[in-house]
Amino acid sequence: KFRDNVAAQFWYLFKCIYFGYSSTQVRLGYPKRIAGNFLMKKFNYVNQILYRM
């Protein structure tokens, strides 16, 4: 039973929190510092090499 399975209860709780946080991000938009890849904002060869690592 689900009531006896502690691991399943923690997994379910984690997924509920994760999807709740994700839905908030989708509704409000992603922060500017996270949106996109910060290494490729100002393109140069150093950033390109770091991005490929």
C-alpha cells in the first residue's frame, strides 16, 4: 500500500513541490539571469570553448 511505502510518499511529495515550483516559473516567467545560456550572450571564442566543455 502507498500508506506503508515511505519512499513512495517522499517521491510523491518531491514531485508535487517540483511541479508546483515549475508551474510558478512558467506562469511568472524565468528570471533574466537564467533565461538562455549566459556563456553565449557575448559571443567570443573563449565562451564557445567553455560552452562545449
